[in-house]
Amino acid sequence: MDGVMAENQRLFVIGGGSSGMMAALSAARRGPAVILLERKDRVGRKLLATGNGRCNLTNIDSSLSRFHGGDSAFIAAVLSRLPAASVIDFFEELGISCQAEGEGRIYPRSDQASAVLDVLRWELERLQVEVRTGHEVRAIVRKGRGFALQLAAGGELRAERVVLACGGMAGPQFGSDGSGLRLAAALGHRLVDPVAALVPLRLRTDFLRKLKGVSFAAYGEVRCGNEVLRGEQGEFLFTDSGISGPPVLQLSGTAARALKANKEPCIVLDLFPAMSLEELAFALEVRFRCQGHKSIADGLVGLLHKRLIPVILSAAGIDDHSLPGAAITAAARLGLARILKGWSLPVSGTMPWPEAQVTAGGIALDEVNPETLESRIVPGLFFCGEILDVDGDCGGFNLQWAWSSGWLAGLSAAGR
């Protein structure tokens, strides 16, 4: 290991994920010697899993509505330093040809996350960033105007400036186990309680085994009582413990925050969003009149997934599924229409951290300077990426945050 004096002149980036690599690159482009510490045996492991292995680099429409956290002005200030167009230019310069797909998502033309990681690693090497894998930092201690980084394996490194880019708690199998949050808290930073986001939800119901694997199009909302917190439309999927699908992932952070606040969120599904309640009730009346010789359950075949039918009928209070459709009362039809337009499913929790794509919560933003991402509490300490109280929707927004915040933190730490 280099001598203490030599180490003390350097900038250390702790965490070799997307934001950490970007921070190391932007700092190295400004001149100082940069050392990147990664606790796993290689950098960029989580990056390889993004976009189902294709790497959804960013999104053309990186509007503030797609990001969530403690302060929208803070998020806007950071994103403006390296917006989506600049991210595309950055990777094009490194050799990644980009292509736009639906909903503004940007992918490499090669459809390979490994290619993105390759060019980042080559650029780290070109800029002479020293990458040390298998280096887990157990504690960061203030020493004079610098820091002592105490390693889990023993020994100590000295640094003048530190960029903390350890991620949150989502995907611990890739290295984000909450250790960075603990390091920040030990230095006096306040944490917004982390919850899993972009994750399937658990439901408190007794029919899930019957519906495992059933998918259907719908509009869904997270509600707490009569308060609508957020809505999304798309393909939903029942699992053996709850519900998943792209809309659920988008809604999950909102539901998780509500649970953390001791509220009782529900996913309320509208299976016929293009129809009003009155239109649907009339359509059911016509259907049962024309197919009155069939049972109520059989009369709904072709309108609903067959495995959904008995569950929906029971939820509507129709217990005799063999009753002829012609015998159903107007009140029962209306009750069925109400369930189809507003099927309320109580949320009991999220799936565990290994199934989450991102962490909602983290270091409180009011303790970080948005112009530099330097700590307002500990001078010389900078933050970037998922460790901060910022999370994005599916579609490249979380990687956009990683690139923007990493770029700013590295530049600021190098120029301090």
C-alpha cells in the first residue's frame, strides 16, 4: 500500500456502481489522482442487470415528474448539470451507439449492458483511475482536514476528499447492502427511512394461489382511503404472494412510503378504464340478457380471464356462480360493475430487497449542497447516486440520476 502522505493527496470514490464510476471519470478528467474502491470482486455488477441485460441508459423525457424524493428543486439542479442529451453524447464518444425506443427509452444498439460496462472500464483505465476491488470500507473517520478510511479487512487509507457512491439497499446481491447509508449516518447525516421501490407488492388476500400467473390490462391506483396517491395503466400480473407488472413497479414506491407512514394503502384496479360505470353496467345487462341461458360465470367467459371470473364474482358478493345470467338482479349487475371498475386489493408490503430495483429514501437532501453534492455537515465529503433521497420511475430514469449526480459529485470533489 502507498504511504499515508501519498494517499492523503488523493480523491477516493467509495462504490463501483454506475454513479461511482461516473464520479471517478469526471474527477479524473479534471486532474487529481483518483482511487475507486469497490467491495465486490468487480465493478458495475448492478449495471449488467439493468434493462433486462440491455441497459436502459437514460430517457429522452427526463422530466421532474419521473423523479421522487425530498426536494424537486434539488433534483432539477443536479439533472441540469448532465441532462439526458449530454449522457447520450458522453456514451457516443466512448463508442456506444444509442437508439431510442418506446416512451423515450435509450438503449445501446448492441442491446448489451456488458458493452456499456466495457467502455466505462476502458475509460477508467485510460484516465489512470486506480480501481481496487475487494475493498470494503468499514468506517470513515475525520482526521484533520481529511479522512481515514478504515477497511473491513484491516488497515487504513487516508484521503483528502471522499465521494460516497455505495448505493442504497436494493439488489444486495450486486453490492448495495446499505453500508453507505450506515457510513453517512455515522458521520452525522440524517436518513430518510429507505423503502424498496420498483418492486412487486404483497397483497393481503386469500385468492392468490388461484390467480398466480394471470395477467390482464387495467388502470391501477394507489389509494389510502379516499386519497388517490398515484395511478398507472398497463399489464398487471398476479403472483403467488401479490401483484407485479410494469404498472405495479411504478406504483410500488408510493405504496411503500405509505406503509412506512403507517397508512393502509390499497391497489384499486379498473379493468375497463375506457368505459364509465354506467356504460359497463349496461354492457353487462345486454350480455346477460343475450346469454341468459348460461350461468353467470360462463356468461363472463370471453370478457374476463376465466380464472379471474370466480374471484371477481365473489368480490362482488355473488356467491352462486351457477345462477343463470337471466336471473341476476339489477343491483347485482351494478355491484359487479363497481368491482370491475374499482377492485380494491389491500397492500401488506413489498417483496424483499433482492427483488427491488431501487431504493426510495436515503440521505436527506437538505444536508447536501445541490450545486456541488458536497455535505453541508462534513466538508470534503460528497454523495451521488442511489444513496441520496432520490429515486426514479422505470424507463432509464434511475441511471440518468446516477450519471448526472456522479458527474457533478466527481467534478466538485476534484475542483474543491
